[in-house]
Amino acid sequence: MRVRLLYFASLADRAGCPEESVDTQAADPAALYDAVRLRHNFSLGREHLRVAVNGQIVEWDHALNDGDEIVFLPPVSGG
Amino acid sequence: MSESVIDPVVEKDRLGDAGAGACVIFEGWVRNHNEGRSVHSLDYQAYAPLALSEGETILDEAIDRFKLRAASAVHRAGSLAIGDMAVWVGVSADHRDAAYNASRWIIDEIKRRVPIWKNEHYADGESGWLHPDNSPVEPNA
């Protein structure tokens, strides 16, 4: 399946792009992050992140579907 | 979320209610220092769809929890200079205790939950993304 990844803050800097489409067999965001982390050399472990799929915060074992928009959310710093 | 300057006069108009006896406004400003470093300017990035829905959820929770008459909040995105207003939070309630408590609770929840990221540009030319406690994400970057 093909999914769209959006990157923000330190993850966008490391990835060198704000978004990308990827073909993946990952069943859930946890497996997807492990693969993406290796490829982009992200320093942040999954324990520091939250994940959103199609604009909603989800658990790391949420089932992924073709066409999903996935965002790994680094620790936030608004305000 | 707003890409342009926040107008506090316009925002305050959202809080009016004949039953309200107290109004508390919080403004967060861009300061010229953080963690001992001199700050030149900063950028905010946001995942806008989720930032808006999380913001609405926080305001709804605050209205329910503190029995507010009204609550509203705006956060800037993009590049800001020292002294610019980065965030505006306003609440109205029947009495001041609820208004003060809700104001503090809302800004704390925004900082904890809403997907907005601050990138500080320092006077020495470096820059860096911050954690919620204002410590750097990558101290050795």
C-alpha cells in the first residue's frame, strides 16, 4: 500500500522534506516508524512521539490503510 | 491558528455574555532570551488540522470543567519577532476564580497537547527546535 507521511520540526529537518509518499507493508504506525527512522536516521525514539492518522491521534498499533496520511508528532512546544 | 498578527480587540469580542462577571486574558509574547541564550526571532510550525481540532477540544473541556460563559484561543504560525504576540487565550465566567483557573489550565493544555513546534533563532546564528519544557530537542545538533 501507499501512504503519505508529513514531517514537522526536527523530523522534517532530518528527513530533508516536509512530506513524502512511501510504499510500505507495515501493518501499523509502530512498524512504519521503525523503517522510516532507519532510513532518515531520526534520533527521536518512538517513546518520545505521538502519531496521527488522517488527522486523529491514534495508538501505535492502529491498522494502516492505503492512502492514509500519517504524521509522527515530535514533542510539541507551542505557547 | 493564524498566519497574521493577532488582534486582541477582535478576539475579546468573542467572550461577551450578560451572565459573565469576570474576564481573564492571557497573552504569550516572544521574549529575547531562553535557557540563558539570546533569542533573535522564532518560527512556529503547526500541523494545522490537528492543531485546530485539539484546540477546540481543549476549549470545550475548559467550558465544561470550569463552567465558563465563553472561551477562545488563537496561536500564531510562521515567523515572529521579539515582542510579537504568539498566543492569545481569553475566557469569561460568572466569577473570577473560574476565569483565572481556566485561563491557566487552557494555556498549559495548549503547550502540552497542541501540535505546534517552536524553532528559536539565536543571536549567535544557531537555531533549534524545543521540547515542551523549552529544552533543546537535539542539544548537540
